[in-house]
Amino acid sequence: MAATDSENQAKVPPRSTPERILDAAEDLFAEKGYSATSLGDVADRVGIRSPSLYNHFKNKEALYEAVLERLLAVFSAPLGELDRGSVTQERVFFWLETIVRQHHANPNLARLLQHAALSGGPHTNELIDRLFSPMFQPGANRIEGAENTLIENTGLQPWAVMAFNNLVMSYVTMAPMYRDLLGQDPFSDAALDNQLNLIRILLRAVFEYKGDAPLDQGA
Amino acid sequence: MAATDSENQAKVPPRSTPERILDAAEDLFAEKGYSATSLGDVADRVGIRSPSLYNHFKNKEALYEAVLERLLAVFSAPLGELDRGSVTQERVFFWLETIVRQHHANPNLARLLQHAALSGGPHTNELIDRLFSPMFQPGANRIEGAENTLIENTGLQPWAVMAFNNLVMSYVTMAPMYRDLLGQDPFSDAALDNQLNLIRILLRAVFEYKGDAPLDQGA
DNA sequence: GGAGCCAATGTGAATAATCGCGCCTCCTGA
DNA sequence: TCAGGAGGCGCGATTATTCACATTGGCTCC
């Protein structure tokens, strides 16, 4: 039903100026980080002069906030979706798959978050809270369907959550480095399948690990 | 004998000015990235004025190169160490453990690399080659001790290499975000143990995965 | 052991470019 | 007609970089 684009009606023919500014700013903030992004670059990409930006956003920080807000709105939906109901291996995987696909479709949130983790910047703490708190909520990620010793016995559960999250996000932020090494466009459909397959394998390990037979040293 | 410093310690060589510049620049480049780091910040941290930097380094880019070179010298040794001999699960784990410990001891390489992956910067391609090529060398990472179907059948081997590498590096670059959520200093010894335990579990999954019983959809 | 010298290393001042940002004017379309 | 949105202009701060200059420490030669 989104097929009303180029032909007949008034909706969405050209994006509005604020939207085009947000688009450009999102890409640039994600690539260079907050402080290294200049408003001149943003304006150039939109096709206007930098003072004109101030007709739409109070200042650089407000523009950054708006970019964050728009990204968070897209990603917040699936993040809280695992809270309700029993957490089975299948549900976790489909939850991860959703997030992976979302990051593939728009890699900018992961990139922005990585910049924030490295260098700080405005609203970093708020950003962390809104993205990560849902995942570490007491009750979230509580495995009920299986007697998983990983969670209860070794106390590694939050570490596993962190690891899988890092896996998904660092794929986006680091993949360009592997383009040559993998011999594949990291954002192609085939690459996405490969990444999902590997995640499935690793997820099985976490779910089925019973704590027996450590590699070669006492736990 | 040569103890003319403060006490009678044998070794307290006061770091030379170039070394102190490199120390400061490494921290700042790792935190803010190349372009967002100002030479004034570097000079301030050393305790000199920024023009004095030019007595020791040709320009900002040369300083950055020197920082990279010094870091690569530390990390290049274990990277090529897996090339020779059979690749067993134990050897891979100890190899990973070495790298993890090195990143914990000096997180700056991972941070610098992450900045380069996101924003580019001088010598990024060279940096990628020198760090990642050894891992993807034909012959490297060739599992001989076990009949691992992951490698040969599913073609996921380079993806697994990439995933574990991302796991190690993104721990360093993202861990600060999890400090509150994990309730632990991510760079403490206890945290390091937890990370190593999880890596061990995931590594077993990759080694022992035989390709049977995909989660719930045909391979 | 001075006198002279040079290279190394620091400094402040100056330059040109770029930055975020405010002011003010002009154009356009409803 | 009129207001919103774009551009021109410019201020003040910061950037990398250069230069002229002061100070040092060690070297040689008498």
C-alpha cells in the first residue's frame, strides 16, 4: 500500500526540507560522529547554505537530537518485544533476526551508537538507557522453556546478551573492513543469510550449553 | 649505580618527549578519532605548546602513523602465530585468549580500528591489510584435527573468524556502555574471566557444530 | 677551562582555513 | 500581501601549520 509514490498524489513526492536535512545529518553523524560533522557538510548534501539550517533546527545539538529520536523510534519497537511471554530459543532467534534485518536496512543507529560509545557526545547516557535498559530488564530474557544452566548457574546471561548485541552491531560498524576479505558485499542478501546462519549456530550453543566439560581447565 | 633519580630504583627511565607525545596522541586518537583530535589537546596533555610537536613529528598525519606503527608492533606478534601447525580447538582458544588479554591491557588499537572502520582516515586500507590479512591467509585457520563441517560445508569459516574478532574488539569499544548494566567494571579481572568463559562456550559451538538440525527452517 | 659553535628543543606570534551561529535582506507562493 | 524559507555577510573561536626567536647542552679547539 505504499505504492503511491511517483505518480499521482501529493504525499511523499519530494521529501520536505526538514526531512532531507535529517537524512543528510543522519548519514554524516553516523559516519563521522558528532563533533567531526560540520553543518556545512550537512547543508551541502541537502543543497542549501548552512545558515538556512537554522530555519528548521535550533542548533547543531538539536539537529543531533532529532536524528537520534527518529532512529530510536524505528528501533525501539522490536527491542521491547521479547519482554512478554516465555523466552524460547525460537523466539530469541526471530527476535535477533528482526534486529539484524533492521540494522542491515539502516546501519546508522549502530554506527551512531558506536561513536557515542567511543567518544561520548550529547545525550550519550540517555541513548544507552533507552536502548539497553529493555534488554536487561528483570524478567526480560528469562528463559523459561529450557533448563538453561548458562543463565542461572554461571551468571553469564547478561554477558551473552551483550555478546549477541555486540555481534549484531559490530557487524554493521566493522563490515566494511571485511569487504575484501569476505569477497562479498557485507550488506547483500547473501551476506545477511550467512550472518544469520552463524548467529543461529552460536545461539544454539548458548541455549544448549549445560556447563559440562569445560575446555581444558576447571571452571 | 645509575640511580640518580628520586629513589634508588634501577629502572625509572623518564619517558622521552616523543614517547610522551605518542602516549597522549594514542589515547586521544583512540577516543576521538583522527579528525576530531586536535594537536592542541595532544600538546596540553604532554605539557608543551602545540608548535613544539613539530620538533618531533612532521605533521599530524605523521604523528598518527607513528601511533599506528607502535600499536601494530605490539599486536602483530600473536596474530600470525596460528599460521603454523595444526589448528585445534585448544590452540584457537589460547590464541583468542592471548588477543583478548592484549586488548584488555591496551584497548586503544581496537578503538582506533573502530574509528577507522566508521570514518576512514589516513592509512585505513593499509591498517586493514596488516591486521586482517594474516587471519584470512589461505592455510591459516584450517582446521585439521576435527572434521568440522562448518568450515568446509557451509562456507561460514571466514564469517566465524570475523564474528569472533568482532566479539573481542567490540567488547573493548562497547563495554563502557554496559558498565551499569553488567554491574561490573568491564576491564576488571573478573569481567575478563566472564568474557573468556563465554568465548569458550561459543567456540565450542563452532567447533562441534555438525550442521544437523537447523533451528526450525530448512538450511 | 673558557670561547665559540651547533643542533635540539622549547616558545609566542602570525596565517589561512574552517567551524558554529546570529543578523538581516530578498524572493516566492499561497 | 505577507510570512516562511533561503541566501549573504560576518563575528568569534578553533584548527593545522609556519616562522622568528630564546634557551639549552654538548662538542671542539686553543
